[in-house]
Amino acid sequence: MQETTIYTLAKELNMSPSMVSRAFNPNGKISEEKRKIVLQAAKKYDFSPNKLASRLSMKTVRIGILINSKFSVNADKMISGLENAYAKLKDYKITYDIEVMNSIENSPEDYSKVLCKYRDYDGVLLTGMSSAKYTDIINEFYKINPNIVQVQAINKNAGYLFASKHNEETASCLAAEFLYNCLKWNKRRNIILITGDRESALHSDAEFAFKNACKEFGLKVLDSIDMKDDENYFAKIIPGLFSKYGNETDGIYVTSGFSAPLWKFMEENGINIPLVSFDTYEDIKTYMKKGIISATIAQNVEKQMENAFEMLVKHIITGEECPEKIYTDIQLVLKSNMHQFE
């Protein structure tokens, strides 16, 4: 039997959800005749409104979102996640404002100005601000408004209500196990780890977790390189990396989406070793089809943002307690299941 909600009741009575909600509020603007009809139907279906539904007749909730990303694909996915969450909650009088920024074009003062704009908002979602250079900016805002949610990566020295992200340890273990299965019949299992900018806990934690996973699976990490989430810098160091370790390298794991220079170099030089990449955007899928990338990790930033928005709204409206972290499911993507990530 379908659960009765404020929406199913509204449909049954041919009323709007907001009108049904007002019927449960003694001060709600609704005729006594319609209020009586709603209350009788609620009794019939054993329905009682929750705090979230009652928000339909209350003041608008405002959420500010600051997406700090040099990677436009990630920013687009996060906006899609926000739109998904808003579609579920839009009848609860919620509005949101998005600012998309990046550390190349924007200064610390720019970030402070955006957060200043959000100081009177009910809550704020932040992403891409896990580096130490943002700590003071976040903490100053936290003194004014503690309803801060960190998305994708955590700035461990900054205040926040909760975080929505993937689990770096799980992702690293998946990558290590896959590489082990590719190489388990080899006498030698030498791996190069390439991370994004380790000023971010996202990548420093991934490095730590991957090295531990390699010990567990009997893989040897030849070297661990920080490519700083900078494709130009990465492109410059790749030839030297293969010159030094090329004949000794049996597999590679990259924790950053900025890995295109590596795939292209491997293709151009006919290098055929297991490579685990990160994220599922179109260029990665192309190189998986070519057989250059063996597997990639799907962290699902879209769902991370969707979960963050929903949980924050519920907390603001109902006072629901938030977990410290909400993790999205991590998936290993191969050529055979790549179509599920279109």
C-alpha cells in the first residue's frame, strides 16, 4: 500500500500541496470548509504532517552554494546534483544561489566577498575549499553561520556542520585490488601513484590509503607524485617519469581527474600497462574504449551535492541531526559497465 504523503493527499483532494499544508496550521490561510475536508481525509488515511511538510506555509529557506573548481565537468555535475535535490524539495519554499569560482581567476578576497553575501542565508554548501589557504576564510564565516556543509573534500581545520563526499580509503582499496588482480601472476608488481594537489586532504588522504592498500595486496609503490591538479605541469614531468621508471613500472593509479596528459603520452608511446584513472567524463570513456585506461573510479560528485543539499535543508527545517559525513557509493568502472555512467 502506498504511503500517504502531503502530495498524495493533495492529489486525492485535487488541491495544491501548500493548501493541504495550511489546513494543518491553525493560522493558515484556508477556508474552514476546505480545512475540514483536508482533516477528514487525513484521518481517513491516518496521515499526520511532519515538520518538513509544514514548511510549505512558512518563510523561504535560502541556501548559498560556492563551487570552487578548476574542473568545469565537476562543476556541471554538482549543479546537476543541486537541481535534482531542488526538484524534490522545491515545494518547501527553498531558493538557492550559486557562485562558481576557481583559484586561477579568483583571489582569496573574492571568496570572502561571496561568503559575506551568504552571511544571512540559512545555510551554505562549499566545495573545493579543502586547502589550508581557505581555512581562515571559512572559520570567519563559521563564527557567523555554522550551517556550513563541505562537499567532495574536507578542510579539516575549518568548522563545518557535516560533509558529503566519497571515501578515499574505499576508492584507494578498489584501485589497489584491481591492479593486484591485473598483476597477480607477475613476479614483479611495481606501481606509480599520481595524486592531485596534496594541499587538499582529498589527495593526501588518498595517498596514505593507497600506500596502505598496496602493502595489503603485495604491491610496491615505486614513487608517489603530486601533479598539483595542473595539466601543464603534469605534461612536463611525464617524460622524465617514464624515463626514470618506464621499464620498471607495472601499473599506475591517478587520483585526479586532470590526467589527460598521461593517457595521451601512453597512447603516443605505445605504453600498455594497467592504468586506473579517476572520474567518468567523456574523454576518460574515450580512452577506456581505446584500451589505454583499464578502469576508472566513479566518485559521483553529482550525488554528493544532492545529498548535501537535501540533508542541510532537512536540518534547517526540522532540526534533524546530521551525520558527520555522508559517503556516496564508490564504483569501479570498466569498459563493460561504462554505459551505466552515460
